[in-house]
Amino acid sequence: MITRFALFEGAVKPGQTPAFRDAVLSRLVPLWRQFPGNSDVRVMFSDDRDEGAPEFPLILAISYPDDAAMAAALDSPFRAQSRDVTGEIVAEFFDGRIHHHVTERHEYVG
């Protein structure tokens, strides 16, 4: 299992946190959930951080069974749509950058 993270590093524009979160949930999550081959979509909004730590107001994690499934999702029309919508939301509510990291998941439950 692999997970591709999108880290939104920066800050939500002052007073825009509720609107930013609503835009992500209402406009982006429906698209992300349609990425083919995903096993789960997790959207995490930051509420607190260590003193001096960089700010990540949003972390997106989408998991896939393998690299081929992730590649298919990244080539899908839903991803193209989500990039456009992300650009709109970022322009309106967010100052910063977005970077992606792909990880291999090891899970220990219990």
C-alpha cells in the first residue's frame, strides 16, 4: 500500500479558515474521492503545531494498492479537474506552496 500526500505548507489568509475548509470539503473532496483505484481519501486540517514548526493548514492523503493504480489516478480527468479547482481555492484562500510525497505504508494496529 502506498499513500500520496499533498502538503499545503503556508497559511490560510486571515479570517478565511472556515471558508477555506468549506471549499476543500465541498469542492475538492468529491473530486478526490473519484480518483480511480484509491483505497481511501483522508483530509486533515491542522488545529495546532509545535512552536517554531512550519504551518500545514491542510494535509491530503490518498492511498493506492500500488504505483500503477496511483499513476492511473494521476492521469485521470478527475485529477485534472481537481488541479483546476485547487488553483482557484489557493488563489482565494491560501498563501504558500503545495508539495507531494509518496510513502510506503506499514500499519500496526492494536
